[in-house]
Amino acid sequence: DRPDYLGCGPYRPTPTKSVGRPPVGVAGYPARAAATDLPVVAIGDITRADIAALSATGVAGVAVVREVMGAHDPGAAAAACLSAWAS
């Protein structure tokens, strides 16, 4: 058995939980994405404003749970995140 993807973070400290690791930041993702043939998904307090920069690092995706679920209109927030990824 093999995982489908790797969650990698935290991008920045998150109020959800402490993972005991320093933040990865944008600069930390290219090496992590290159270190495996599995898709790497950035996670850890990622906002829509972070997505364009992260999409250029080699990660396969981003986890934006609070950005979407905390929005007044989750559908619009998800669409905005997808748009930011494509930009």
C-alpha cells in the first residue's frame, strides 16, 4: 500500500492545532515537492492570498479548510481559491 498524496506543513502556524514543527513557508515547498514522486499538498493556515505563490512551488495542491468553511459563501470562496490556483 502507498499513500495517494503527502500533506506537508504547516505553511504557517495554525490556530487549529500545534504540530510542533516550524512553519514551512513558501520557500520550504520546492525542495519538499521535489523530494518525492507523490503529490505534495500544502497545509496549515493557507489563505486565498497565499495560493498563487504556492502554486508555483511544485506542490500539487493546497488545503484551505478554514478559508472555505469560515466564509459567508463557501461556494464563492472555493471558486476564488480555484481561480487563485489557476492564476
